[in-house]
Amino acid sequence: MVVRLRESWLITALVCAAGVLVAFDDIAPLQQLAGTFGASLAWAPLLLCGLLLPRDRLSIWPRALIVLAGLGFATTAVTLVLLPPEARGTNLYGKAFAVGIPVMVFFCIMVVAARLAAYRPSLVTMFGLVSLGVLLLFGMLDMVGALPRTGVWFLHGLDNLNQRARGGRFEASALGGGVLVALGTATLRVRKKAWALGICAAAGVLAFLMPSRGTLAAGAVFCAAILCAVVLHRFIPRVGRWANHTIGSILVIITLVGGFALGWLVTAPQWGGMSYSTSDAVRSVWGDVGLDVAIHNPAGMGYSAPIAWLPAYVQDAMDRYDGRFSASDFTELTDQINSGHDYGFSPKTMPSLVGVYLGAVGVLALIAMWLAIGRKAAEAWRSGYFMVAPAAIAVAIVSSAYFSSIYAWEQAFLLGALLGTRQLYWNEAPTQLLTPIAARWSPGPAPARPSGMLGSERS
């Protein structure tokens, strides 16, 4: 009993440490020592949690992630036979591990988050609250000028090229996206509508304060989703099976449109005269590139071939947008194509990342994941957890429209928690809410789920 109690305290401490570390993804000494993967250490305590948590042998989706990661390595092995050992000054064998290992860690964090939801759902809430607090603290310090924005120093291994507030993250979009995802994670278990309305107001204020247009747009969608959820749950608390498909379809549409049709949206004739930025051009081009690669390479390019093969796709997509964006909007992409290195030369959103690395197979797997999350969100809705659907919409629009990365551990965590959503109402009494917070964070596993609820966990 003493050993189990100590283990429970250790798991709680590790989750708390991960929540703090996820707010820093560009620590200079670690960046120099181990690159981008080492510069964000939130994955380390989460993987340690995975070793301590009980295993779930019933769920199928973690095995599907193993198959998906294996597909990426198999494709990489084939491309390494066809390509020279080095491209653009980068060793392709080293690049395969530099990309493949973070992808596997991303999948592992999804599994860990789902296990935490089964072990004690309050730990999911705690991760969200801690990460949100630290992100906001350093973001606000940066906004008021308490943190330097020029030069390379301890918290940042990369220069702040556009001089926008970024807190402890490597850029402003990463800060804004992280805040919205953390807020969604922290509020998954809220069931009081008054609380939900307060969260809606907080999301709107935070999105407005963040120095990122993408965050402002995503925050507006998040607020609208919360308001719709509050109103609809007031009148339709017990939805039918149609909701299983409706929520999932909304998530899929957001993902496909935000990931692959963003360029078409922002350059539509209705927006004539709109002022564009480098971010608009970059994300539009990468969206087209991800879709083109997925169509031409059903199994993707793997983890190393993109260095050699992507420049042609990027140039082709840039030519398509010639006349819609100015030449200066393509400066970032042009510099990356002409440079002798590969740093930063990567898609900026989850659909395009999946399309490049895993091809059409990966895109279909992404669609299947969102459909599964939609079904679980509908089940949570019937049990009173109406904030699950807005949280899913928040991470969908953030990851598909303007910021995602194989190092975005907070997104991996929320996706895993959403896939393990069923545990929220299996392991918590019906009257338990977000407060009192201290009672929710007591160590030890959650009570066993009642028998006869919702059938099998196998999904």
C-alpha cells in the first residue's frame, strides 16, 4: 500500500512537471545539445508516467498507432535505398531518426494521456491547468517587456524574427495555440453551464490578447463552439446516434478544410483587397504540398526523403499562388528552398504533416481518429460532459489551420485524453465537477467504473 501511494504521488509530480515543461519548447542549451526534440522536455516525464501507469489491453487504437509509425519507417527504409546518403547538407539516416523518434513519442504521449484518464481523470485537468498557467505567465511577462525579444538567451535558442511576444515558446503561433489547447484540456470535465460561459469569456479575452491572428480566429471558433454546446445541451441533453456522426463530421471538415483548403479560403474573391502576410502564404503553400504529396505518394515520403523531394512540390505550389500573394510573402519559403540546410523546412499543420510523412494512408487514419473522437464526444455529451466537443473543435482548428508540429506535446496529450474520454464518466461520480480542485487531485487510482455502463471499452 505504501509503495502504491508513493507511486501515485510520483505520477502526480510527473504530470505537474510535464505541464510546466510543455510551456518551453526552445530552451537554448538543450537546443544546442539535442536539437528541437531535446529543447522541449515535456515528453520525458510523460513517458515515465507511461511506465508507471497500468496497461490497457482492451483498446485497439494504440496498436493502430504502432502500425502507422511502422508504415513511416518502412517507407523511410525504401526511400533510403533510392536516395544518396546526404541531401541539402543533412545525413538522411540521421534525419530518419531525428523525425521518426519524435513521431513515435507523439503517439506514445497520446496513449499515456488516455491511460491517465483511466487512472485518475483529474490528472488530465491538472496537466491542462498547470500548462495554461505557465504559458500565460511567461506570455504576459513577454508582453509587458519583462522578457527580452532580441538575441539568443536561455529560454530561446532561436531569434525572434518578427518580434512578437512568444513567452517560452519558439514563436507567437505556438504560444497562442498552446494556450487554447491547454484551456481545452483543463475544461474537459466542466459540467456547470455557468462555468462554461465563464470559460467562453476567458477564451475570447485570451485569444484577443495573443499576438497571433490564427489564435484570434481559432479562439472565436472555440467560443462559438462553447456557446452552441451550452445552448444545445440545455435543450437536447440526450442526443441520439446521429450525434456520433455529426460531431465527427464537423471535426473532419475542420481538419480537411483548414489543412488542405486554407489557401483557397484566404485568397477567395470575396476577400479581395485583404492584406496578407508571410504566415498566410506559408500555410497556404504547405497545405497544397501536403495534399499533393498524399495523392502522389499514398504511403507518404517517410521521415527523410522530404528533404530531397519537397522543394519541387513547394515551388510548384508557390507558382500556383503567383499573383495571389506578393513576392515578399514567399520570402521565408524561398530562403528555405535556396538554403543549404533543412531547418524549418517542414509543414506547419497536422494534415499537411501527416500527408507528407504518411501519405493518403496517414490522412485516412487522421480522419478515422476524428470520427472516433466525435463518437466519444457524443457519449460524453449524454453523460453531461458537454465541454468535450468544444475542446475537440479547439484542437482540431489549431492543429489544422495554423500551428502543429511533431513536437507539439500538448496537442498529443489532448488528443489522447479525447480518445480516452469515456473514462471521464466511468471513473468519476455524476456530481463531481471541476471544484473543489484539491479533492480531485488526491493520489491513487480513481475508483473502478461501475458495472453495466456503456458496454465494452473495445473501440
